[in-house]
Amino acid sequence: MDVNECRVAIVADDLTGALDAAAPFAQRGATTRVVVALESLEASLDAWQGSLPDVIAVTTESRHLTASAAAERVTQATRILARLAPAVWFKKIDSTLRGQAVAESLAMHRACCRRLLLAPAVPSQGRTTCDARILVYGQPLEATDFARDARSQPPTGGLDALFAAAGLPLARHVPGQRLPMADSVADAETDADLDDLAGGVGDEPGKWLAVGAAGLSRALAQVMFGAAVPLDHAPFVGLWMAVGSRSERARQQVAALRRAVPELPVMTDIDEATVESPCLLLMPDTEAPPRGANEVAAALADALALGMLAAKQRLYLVTGGDCASALMKRLDACYIDVAGEWEPGMVLGYPQGNRKWPLLTKAGGFGDEALLVRLLRSLD
């Protein structure tokens, strides 16, 4: 195997996160694949010998695991990917620190032996960092709905304090300074701040482990591959949507869509879904006895797969990493070829490279309230 073929290796804790981090590279012409489960990674690399993509991402599916279990899976993923000797290592974490962001970042830091640069800001989505603290539209993280996540409540406090408590002191970096020669946490309030960080990483190839979210991966993609190219929306007719996220922003997006398009068929029972339906919005039934997150994800994935396996040339949308992973299992897909971003936070890809399965994925908390309305109307 030519170990120089893979330029970027990304490890994420859920599938939508892996896709979010990989998409900016695909948008700029890099061949990009996301392996949908750690258990498929080694076999996938063996299958791709001689034709590795420029960017390989993998999800460890560790968002809801204990810190030690999550760290073990990240270590395993990093050791497998190390055989490719990627120029850039990227640890995708949730921009609001859900999951085991600290434990996973430290595990990857130990496994790849590079200085850690922590920058979780995504300014385009209102997530910034100031004085090593995460702000969401100017509000401290602990004062937002994200701090009350139903399955994965994030920690509170300064980022440097969180990492120091886990054994890794971080130097603080503020915009306009050169990157220190030490493990660091960077403030960033604008995309330009992230661009400067990415430039600093690019100036020292092989020295840094970048830890962040879609904002930092976009900046790195810009430095490495140049300007983005818009996606072609023309080939798609019709849309099925499976909204598996329970986040407040996802609920707001669904409500806005139903107000804007009141005639939209809405299905809350997968038995009602048929392949002839021109457009579906699939959601958990809030009036029925509450179901567990995994049960909801599996039910929505079953319904969405019904349309995809019928080989219709529709566009399909799934929100939430759990639901996206359940769909990949239902389709028996080991990887997704990533085409790029429909718009920031909404990724277009093809499971198992099948062009008959155009799939959009979105993390539940991303996007403004009108995002689903814009998506539906863009296909008119």
C-alpha cells in the first residue's frame, strides 16, 4: 500500500459528526469516504489498497459509552488508521461537548503522539469560544438547551480546566498570536480565526492533532484543497425525511416545516409508509407511550430504507447520528462516499457508493429553523 495516499484521517464519536467533519474536504474536490462502524474499518482499508481516498473518516459510535470504553475505541481506530501515515489527524468532537469529548481527545492524543490543538467553535452555527469557554449564540453553554441533552449531557466549565483535570494542561491561544509549541486550546469567534489556526497547522505538517468540529475541518479543507465547489441539486425529485433527533432545534425545524407546508404528508407510524408516497416526514409519535432512542432510530431507519431499497431517484434525509447509524445497518452499508454539503451542516453522500441512494444527513442541533423548508423548496 502507498502510505501517502490518505492525506486526512478523521475519528468521530457518531456518524453525523464523521460526515460533518469530512464533507468540507469533499466539497473541495478531495475523494472522501466515511466508514460507518469501527468494526468495518480494517476490512475497508484492505479493500481500498491501491486506491485510497484522500480523506478517510470513521465513527467509533461511542457518543453514549463510558469514558473508558469510548477512549478504548478511539485508540483502536487511531492505531488502525496510523498504518496510512496521514498528514493530518483530526478528532471530531461535538461542538457542545456532548459525549466523551475529553476522554476521546486524550486517547487519540496518546495514540498519534502529536501536539493537541482544541478548537470546537463553529461560528456559522453560533458556536464560539472565548476565554476557553464555549458560547452558543453568545450564551454560556451551561445556560442553553444543549446542557440538558436527554442522552448525553455535556460537562460545564472552561475547556482548559476540563483537560487539566484529566491530566493534560492546555496553553490558551487567542486570535492574532502564533500557535504555541504546546498542547493548546484556541479561542475563535469567526471563521477567519479558524482559518488562521488551520494555516498554523499547515505550516507544521505532522506536528498537530486537530480537535474540533465542522468549523475547524472546513478551515483545514480550505487550506489543503482550496475553494469549495457548489453541489448540483438538479438530479433529485421528491424527498423523504426521517427526523430522529430529539433536540429542541430539530423540533423547531419540524414545526417550521409543517407551518410552511401544511399539506405535507406526515407519518408517525412506519406501517403507514409506502414507497408511493411522494414526500414523507417521519417522526416519533409524541402521543404514544415514549419509546427509547434506539427503538425510535431503528423504526425510522426501517421506514426510510423502505424507499431507498425501492431504487427511486428521490433524495432522502435523516437527522441524528443514532438514526443514521441504524439506517446504514439496515442497508448493509460499510461506508458512505461523501459528495459535499447541501448547505453547512447538511451532508450529501451515497451509502456503499450506490448512486441510487442519495442521502442527506444532519446532526439534530444544527441549522436554523427554516432549514427543512429551504431543503424541500429547493427541489420544487
